[in-house]
Amino acid sequence: DLDQLVEWTQQWQLSFNTEKCKVMLMGGNRNGEAKYKMEGVNKVIGTLQVTTEEKDLGVWITNTLKPSNHIAHIVQRANQTLGLIRRTFTYMDCRLMKQLFTSLVRPQLEYANVVWHPCLKKDIESLEKVQHRATRMVPGLAKLPYEERLKRMDLPSLTYRRTRGDAIEVYKYLHGIYQVDSTTMLPLEISAGMKTRGHTLKLEKRRCRTQLRSNFFGFRVVDMWNSLPDSVVTATSTNIF
């Protein structure tokens, strides 16, 4: 594959900067001593550096595929935004904080969360603590329980919003809103006889050998989706769903 890339660069005279090209080794049989070189005609263009963490399309990916590092990055950035809000606004109430949080802070915590969905309790709590902090910044709410603060500000928890987002994505895949073949990622359950329970779009419950795999989108959404009523999963539009 690397040789074909080099041939392409030579054909189109668009060379790669090997100092900016890196290799990430994934899987259980990672060979840390392997060296990957980009070779041209009778010469080695450069040896690619092996990396364990890189940012791709706004998401920090590690060679373990665990989302903890990405979550640490976005929590830090979201807390910095909250600090900026605290220093900038001398007046604060529920309405203003909700508008600021949902427009400036929450998008940072939810961008591409279908991909990096947290599975560890410490990561879930780390994300939720950002909203904890935001609700305490409103005068008069700091000493109230977290659930009461959310009710006063008309905000759902971030955990609930991630589950809701997963359900919306499954709906879009199964109803053809995304123009892709979803049978591999979200296979439907095959029933030998008449179904007596559940709905007509139940997903197949597949086995996973690792805890990491069970947290991937196509596996973690099965129980949640199968528990929904038929009138919901067969809604005629995303808004109705």
C-alpha cells in the first residue's frame, strides 16, 4: 500500500512530507518494532514514525481504541470555555446559562459521540461534571441537587442525550435516511416463526469477545433499540420518532 502511494506521488509530482506521516498499530498482535518506509525509485524517501495517539476529524484516536484520552481533551476544553463564560458575564440566570451552555459548551462534549461513546464510569462522570459545574454557576442553584438544577434549567443529562442520539442514528440507518447498507453493522433479527414480543425492526443480539467491542455502536444499541415500542421505531419521520 505504501509503495502504491509513492507511485501516485511520483506520477502526479505531489510528494508527501514523511515527517508529517505516521503509523498507528492496532489490534492484539501489534508489532512495536516494525518499521514502515516510503521508498521511491532506488531510494528511501523516509521512515514513518510510529504513534499511539492522533487527532482525526476532530476525534483523538489511540492505538487501544479507548475513548478516555479524547474525553480528557474535550473536558479540558469545555471547562476552559466555562471559565471564559464566568469571566465575561457579570449577570447570569437560568435562561442565559442554558443558552450559553447549549451553544458553546455542550457541542464540544457531544461532537461525534456516537464514535467515542464512553464505557467507563470515570469517563461518564468526567463528562457529566462539566454540566454539574455549569448549573452551579447560576446564582441560587449551587446548593440544590443536580437533578433539581437540571429541572430548573430544563436540561437533560448528557448520559440521556447520548442514548437519545444513538436511537436517532439507528432510526436513520434502518429507515434509509443514510444511503448506506446497514445490514452488516445493524443486522435485523431473523425469527423462525411469528414474533409475539417486541417490534418488527428488532436487531440481532451478537456476541462479543471483548468489552471494548461490546461498546461499539452496532453492539451497544441493540438492547436499547429492541426495548422501544413498535409505534416509535416505525415512525414516519425523524422528528416524529
